[in-house]
Amino acid sequence: MKIAYTGLDLPAGKIKHRDEIFTALVEKFQPAKVSPYYFELLPDDYEAAAAIAIHGDEILELLIPDLEKVESRLSRADDPGEKQVLEKCRAWLEEGKPVCDLPLDERERSAVRALGLPSFTPTVLYDDPSPDPARVCRDALAAAGMMFFYTVGKQEVHAWLTATNSPAVECAGRIHSDLARGFIRAEIIGFREMMTAHNLQDARSKNLTRLVERDYPVPEESILDIRFSV
């Protein structure tokens, strides 16, 4: 996940996610391979980012170009519905607020998304110019509506990033496209339940796992084992 930042004293480049769940799973399974998640911090690169972290004093640097873009489009728009949502965006931006925080229905969100406004990207503001990088990563994760799930075993413990409440088949696709293509079921267990068992087989014997269908929304802190056939 790429996080753009402005006006903050942060280390540019990749940063390992400080993930207590992942650490606990690694300690438990002692795998041959570990695959933690790395965020990437990018100074001022809004277009590439999934989230933006910005110092409050620098917010106009983000908002003014968006306001100019909205006003330019508004001067050429003919559709009443488009004009209405553009007016909402303009008023919101003039109040010094990023568009990502503007309440919009799905039709309005689609229209705003087409404009390519950087402040439509989930944005987190900071008063402290030197926030903890781990906190910035957590805040960006929450603002973007993202979460982690995990795969575990003696071979590897792996942290996977996905949208919150992603369906099981989408999580399978994050691991490998073949798992989504041949998806049969996902076996799922919560982190806390996993920590009470020796391994997945023991968890099954204790009825701590459950099999779910492809559209099942995967909760946060879940461990998945995908059953598939290709």
C-alpha cells in the first residue's frame, strides 16, 4: 500500500508494518519463511497513493488544485446531476476539507471519481509534523478501509492486505489467481481462536474453524486456508 505524505518528517521508502498478530503467528508456527507486509511512503506523490498523510498547515496544497479542477469542469458541465455534485465538491473544498470526507451516494461518488481529484483519496491530517510512521500506516489503513488476513503453516506465515469485508473468493485471489479461479470453500478461523490450538488440524478437531462460501465477508484478523480445484 502506497501512502503519499506532505509536510511530515517521515522516512521515504518501504516500511515494515508493525503487526502484533503477524508476530504472534510467526512465534507460534516457527515457519521456514516469513512474509510480513511493507507499506511504501512516498513524498508528495498523490497520484500513486492509496492514502494521503498530510500536515494540517499544508492542506491547501492538496485542496487548491482540486478546487481549480472542479471549477473548470463546472464551467463546462451541462448535466444538472453533474453540476449538483460539482457544486457540493466546490463548497466542501472551500471549507478547507478534502473531498474524501464529503458524504456522497454511489452515483455521486462515481462522478467525483471520474474527475481524478487527489483529495478524493483517503486523507489523514496531522498536527504533529513528526508522527510515528507506524501510526501513519495504521491511520492510512483505516482511512482507506483496508485490513489484513493471514495464511499460516510450517512452510510460511504471510500477511495479506485486502479491502475490509472482502468476500472469501477475493481474498483467495489475493493469494493466487488459481485459488480464486478454482475456489471451492475457504476454511476460516479467527486469530484468537487460532492461538488456543496447536495448529490448523488441532483447530479443526476442536471445531474452531468453519467452511464458508465464496461471497462470505472475511472478518479482520482472520486466518484462511483455501480449498480449490483447477
